[in-house]
Amino acid sequence: MELLLGIFSAFGLSASAGLNAYIPLLVVGAIGHYFPETLNLAAPFDLLANPWILILLGVLVIIEMVADKVPAVNHINDIIQTVIRPAAGAIAFAASANIITDINPVLALACGLLVAGSVHTVKAAAVRPAVTAVSGGTANVPVSIAEDIVSLITSILAIILPIIVGTLLIVVFAFGIWWWMNRRSKSQSA
């Protein structure tokens, strides 16, 4: 069961990095620093709990949050984050997976990269352009705030209650497959 919870935690943190690169890293670092009995980070990921790294991550969270709320800058930010969010997801996955499991670090990094990259791709290539088109850009700020809140809550729950995050991720993944299959069958019949 501990292995499964570790995997759920890792997937939850990397998925939240797809929405905001620095929130899950800041959450992991802060919990690792202030509550090491809850999250004891192994080297080299223990650097996330360093006070100077926590300050840097806090500044980066603020920069990303502000950049994502400014029209036109948010699209440039999404382009820049195409590299950063998957990398942050890989680090978050590997840091959390390394605590409870003995997953190969390369496999952990690859899983985190794929999960965060997939979430970011859906956000940047499908959701945000659709929100901009439908609302003329007026809904981008509330959607961005919602993404930040979801990223924060998911990051915290992934560490404290990973079973909830794991269950939600399985449901979302199953819904995504169902939607894709349904859409594909409709396009073939048309």
C-alpha cells in the first residue's frame, strides 16, 4: 500500500506541475523543510528544502502567477513553460517517488516529464485557446487563478492524502480516454 501511495503522490505532484511549475516544488520543499517527519527528502532532492531555494521558488511562483494573468504575456509564458513545467514535474515526481519507493530515478524523471508535459500541453494547446476564443480573453484571469488553486490543493493533497489524488487522477484519465474514443468514433462515422 505504501508503494501505491508513493506512486499516487508522485503522479499528483507532477500533474500539478503541468498547471504551475513552481507550486508543487515549493510545496514539496516547504513540507520537507518544516515537516521532515511527513516528507523526508533524499539527496539531491533535499535541496528543495533549503531556505534559499524556498525563497527562490517563492519568487518564481509569484512571477509565474503574475505573468499568467497579463493578456498576451500569458501566451508567451505558456511557450516558455513548455520546457519548464515538464522539467518541474519530473523533479517533483522523482523527489516524491524516491521517498517511499525505489523507483529508478530515470524512470521517475521520465514519468514526471510525461505527466506534467501532458497536462501542460492540454492546458496550453487546447483549454487556454478555447477559453480565449469563447470569452474574448476575459475569462483567462479567472481560469488562471483556478489553475493556481487546483495546483496548490493537488500538491498539498498529493503529499498528505495521496489516495484522494490518485483516485481523482484515475477518474480524469478514464474520462479523457472515454472522451477521445467517443470523439474518434464520431469523426469516423461522419
